[in-house]
Amino acid sequence: MEFRFNLNRTANASAWRVLPNRWDFVAFPLIICLIAMAAVGFHETMAPISTLKTQAISLDPANLPEYALRTTLRMLAAMVASLVFTLVYGTLAAKSRRAGQVLVPILDILQSVPVLGYISFTVTFFLALFPSRVLGAELAAIFAIFTSQAWNMTFSFYQSLRTVPRDLDEVSKGFHLTAWQRFWKLDVPFSMPGLIWNMMMSMSGGWFFVVASEAITVGNNTITLPGIGAYLAQAITEKNLHAVGWVILAMTVVILAYDQLLFRPLVAWADKFRMENTSSGDAPESWLLDLIRRTRLIHRLLVPMGFLLATLARIPVRAQLPKAMPAISTTRSKRSRVGDIVWSVCVIALTVFVVWRAVAYVRTGVTLDEVWHVFVLGLITLLRVVLLIAIASVIWVPLGVLIGLRPALAEKFQPLAQFLAAFPANLLFPVFVIVIVRFHLNPDIWLSPLIVLGTQWYILFNVIAGASAYPNDYKEAAKNFHIRGWQWWRQAMLPGIFPYYVTGAITASGGAWNASIVAEFVQWGDTRLQAHGLGAYIAQMTAAGDFPKIILGIAMMSLFVTLFNRVLWRPLYTYAESRLRLD
């Protein structure tokens, strides 16, 4: 009888463990809502493209929930695509010397190409893929948002892979991990804290160009997708301040939802990947992550998925990246040099061919005087970008360190920072236009602050990520040795966050050049203000549909950004990799 009783009790306990508890009943509605959102978005995406012409954007606030849903799904799809691109591209650039020689400069150029530059040429391509469906226009908008998110995340991941501590690298070699196992067991976990903060920055940066991605105008072709960006574009055209206020409210709700349901759980989860031997006093928390951990049925359903992912990460895949290994013989050394020469010749030949084709096309509608004029405009915009990056660095580096070293403060500041970073410059157009016109101010000076919205947050978020990932062991050592004041900044904190700062400064430079297109050419109803600069030139040519001049403006902007990165940021990047690694 006693044996039967224990058996029944064991069986009842096993059955009880698979039954949902009260936390499951709280979590299930959230999961069902996410599934419903995805289903509704997919249904609307597959609708005929004629619906975009029959359903004009309405400024009725009752339509904002639907518009917010469409914009949220686009940004989430772009974030997933950006994450996949980051893992693949960043790994190839960091692990393969020959690939890095090509991929890193290409990444410099890609982040310097303005979002309007991509839209000018990709809309036709995606519409041709799905000519009778809204899906083509949706893919064009998602790709435009992707171009405002991916480069920042890729730079962050690349920087993390290049600064993996040497002792961890030796441990991975000691355990004979394959490239696949090292990637999932060392590279990705080490980069996770910085990558998540840059994902937040990228999501917020996507809001900056959501208007351009949802209300696309290239020449005589105009495509408007239902969304918050299209709603804001319509409000600006009609000078409707009440509609602008509703946009701010809708953005606040969406940003808070992203913070609570996505980024805060990720930050709390990634805290276990911090590189330290002593625990931090205040660990970041998330009510959603705690809720999932307390569930019974959902947690048990997630266990097999976690086991599958862990098993995939342990598969001993022997494929090796073609990275350069030290030569052990004269023959191998000669073979490597020959390979480098062949690779360099191929890259140079391809570059010359692309440049030749671009120049041949641009010459059909551009003169040498026009090229010189655009070069001067580029110098003006460069001056604005340099000044604003310097100002943003002085302000946000100390504040970023203050926030990053205090997880409790970072948790409170996180949603506010996301909202401020996501605040589009378009919402400030009424204020700037009215003030500049009313007091007869110089647009070349007073429109420049709008570029700050595209620069300061990259620096702030990366510094916060660097300070958050700063080992607690080092903080305790500095405290024990009584290192304070400027000595603490110079010998402890600044070297620790410097690689993160350089990553933020590089992406801030690209973000500032992109922001110049919006900041140097503003419109509020029929009133237009223009500052002298390369951004205003590209905006005007895009609106006019003058493709040779669009290419000229984009090429000039790419040239300025690439040279600036090569002259300043890349040497600093190399210094951070070689001298400031946390070993």
C-alpha cells in the first residue's frame, strides 16, 4: 500500500508539473497578442497594391493604433534582418584578414550612404518582385529601416570580436573548440551586452527615418504605407499640430512596449555574460523575464527549444574561416603573399570597374563645376558633423559612464533614452521653422542642432554599453588602490570604454551625415528652409528624381565619410584593439 501511495503521489506530482500555474495565465495573453499581431500584419502585407491608393492616410487619431502596429512590425522585421546580417558580416570582417580588407571599407561606405540614397534605387526593385502586392512596398520600407539599423550593430559586433580577451581566446584553444563552437560559446556571449545596447540604439535610430521609409517620394512616384511615419508626413504637410501631438503619444506607447517586452528582458538576460569573477551589486531586472521564469507550462515548453539551441552550438563543425595564420615555412609564406597579391588585384579591378561605370553614368547629367560645387557643400557638412560629434562626446561620455556603472539608474534611464533617441527631427520642424522665420535667423547655423538627433545617442548608448560591461573586478581593484578623480578616468575608465566609444563615434559620424539630409532641408507646410550643405543637395535631387546628381551626392558623401574614418577613427580603432583589450 505504501508503494502504491508513493507511486500515485509521484504520478500526481508529474501531472501537476505540466499543468499551468497563475503565471501561465498572465503570460498566455501576451503570446496570443503577439501571434495575432503577426497574423494581421501578414494579411495586410499580402493585400493588392491598389489598396494603398484607395486608402489615403487619415489624421483621425482612431487610426493611429493600426498605423502603430504596422510600423512596429516593420521595425521588428528590419531588426531581425539586421541581427542576421550583423552575425554573418561582422564575423567575416573580424575573422578573415582578406575579407576584412574589403568588408570593413564597404561597411564604412554603406553607413555613409543616406537612407534616401537606398530608397531612390531599391523601391523599383522591390516593387518589380511583387508588382501586384503590398509586399513589394513593405519590403522597400523594411529595407530602408534596415539600412538605418544594421551598420551600427555590425560595427559593435565587429569591435567585440576584435577585442576578445586573450586569456579567453587561449581557453577556447585549450578546449579545442571549432570555429562554430567558439562563435556560439565565446564570441557571441562576449559581444552580447554591447550588441543589445546597440540594438536599442538601432531601433531608436530607425524612428529617425521612419517618415522617409513609409512616405516614399522619388521623382513623380509617391508610395505611402500606413504607419506612424506616413501619419507624421501628412501632419507636416497639413500643418496639423494636434496630429503631431498624437504622433508623439503613439511613439511613446510603442517605445515603452518595446522597452518592457523586448529590450529590458534582453538586458537582464545578457547580464550573465559580463566578464568578471565577482558579482555586481545591482543586477538589471525585468518583470517579463521573471514572469517567464515563474511560469510552469510555458517554461517547460521552452526547455526543449533551449536544449536544441545548446546542442546546435556544440556541434563540432570543422569549417574554418580563411583567416591568415602565421607562416611556418618559406613556401607557405610565399604562397600567402601570392594569394594576397591576387586578392588585391581582383579587388582593385572590381573597384575600378564600378567607379568607371558610375562616372560614365554621372557624366551624362553632371559637369565639373557641379562636382566642385558638391565638394564644397560636403566640406560645409563635414564641419557641422565634426563640431557636433565633439560637443556630443564632451556631454555624453561622462553621463554614459555614470549611467552604465549603476544598473539601477540604467534601468530607469533606458526607456527615456530610447524615447529621446527615437524622437524624429521631423517633430521639431514646426518649432525651428517658426522661430527661424519669426526672428530672421541664419538657417546655416540654427538648423544644425537637428543633426544632433542623429549623433549623440550612438555615443551615449555605446558608452553605457562599455561602462556596463566594465568588469567589476577592475572597479574593485581601482577602489582598493584608492584611484580617484582624473587618474581614475585616465588609467581605469577611459581605457575600458574607449573601444566602445570609438564604435559609437564611427556610427555617430555616419548617422550625422544621414541626419544632414533631414536637418539641412526642412519643410513645414508650404514653408521651406534650406541650409548650405551636402544633405540639402541630396534631398533636393531626390525630390526632383535627378539620378545622376543623386549618385554624385551619395558618392561624395561616401568619400567624405570613408576618408574621415580612415584618417581618424580607424587608427583609433587599431590602437584600441592592440593596447586597450581587457586581458
